[in-house]
Amino acid sequence: MQVLVRDNNIDQALRVLKKKMQREGVFREMRTRRAYEKPSERRAREKADAIRRFRKAARKQAQREGLLPGPKKKPRPNARPAYQAPSANS
């Protein structure tokens, strides 16, 4: 994994690194490897994860088909004002 540091901005590079590690699942794996997990516990966790993934996929499919209402959209604050052409008086 490689992160480029631009203009000696270490804080931004660390944020990018953390985001990449989060996407790769490194933090989740570190948490699971922190202590020994019995094989029976591992099977139970993997089964629960599979059920969770299946239910999420089924919910998304039902939303796409219109059987369930979609997720509520968050109102976005208007960061930039809309472009206005210069008036003829100016």
C-alpha cells in the first residue's frame, strides 16, 4: 500500500492511509486477530455475516423493484451559490 505525501502534508497523507486501510479491511482483521477465536465461534460469526449480507442484498433489491421505500435522502447544504450571468447594467 502506497500513499503519496504532497507538500509535506502528513495529516492529509495519514487520512488517505487510514481510508485505504479501512477499505481493505485491515482494521477489522486486526480486531479479529487480537484474541484467539474458537472454530465454532468463527463458523457462527461467518454464518451471521452471510445472513447479514444476504438480508442487505435482498433489501436493496426490494428497494430497486419499488417494493420498499428507498433510503431517505439527506439535504445537502448549498456549498456554492448558483452561477449568475453578469447583468447588462454592469
